Amino acid sequence: MAVGVRTAGAVLAVADVPRSIAFYRDRLGFELEASFDDPPYASLACAGMRLSLAEQGHTAEDRPGVSMLAPTDRSTLQTMLVLEVTDCLAAHAELAGAGVRFLAPPSSPPWGGHRCFAIDPDGYLVELEEPA
């Protein structure tokens, strides 16, 4: 792939991050890699996949106008695809040059690295993340 994707995963909006950590870690065998309190957020891994859990309702400066919510109707689910890339800034430049829409320019979150959010043809978010 031209943008150098290294791994992929998903971010799920949840109502209670500790409860969801317990489910994925204790019930499904995911390994907790990191957790944060403000806002509540956790990253888990299993079989090469990264699964992130974000407390519903929080916004972020680098995805303006978007707030994730846990599903209220289990027959209609939404997720955000996460692609870990080798060079977020280069991937953003290449994709933007090819006409891919982004919510905002790449940013550097407090935990390090770079990230940006592309919008797919259906309006789903695809996070390109270069870890610290």
C-alpha cells in the first residue's frame, strides 16, 4: 500500500471504559497496552490487531465536528478504522494530493506521534496514525 500501513485496528465508543477493558481483556484475551483517564481511553491488542476504547461523547481538536457515541441500536453499528502508518505526514500529503478529504491537518497528540483523519466515500473516518 502506498501510505505504508503497518497494522490496522478499530476505535469503539463505549459507555464505560473500565467495564469494556475488563470484557475485552478478561473475556476475549486482549492485552491492555495503555489507558488514560482524561478523557477515558484505552488501547488493547490481540493477534496483531489494535482495539481502542473511547468513552463516548468526547470530541478532539483534530476531528472537528465529530463526536463518537456508543450504539443505541445494536442493529446499526458504526466504527472508525485505524491504520498505523510508517510516516503520517507523508501519507497525508500523498492522499490529500490524490483528492482524499481530511477533517483537519495532521496533529501531534500529547502521547506522541502524529495522526490525522481521512473521510472515506461513505463518511466513515479512517485514522492514519504514526505512533511515537
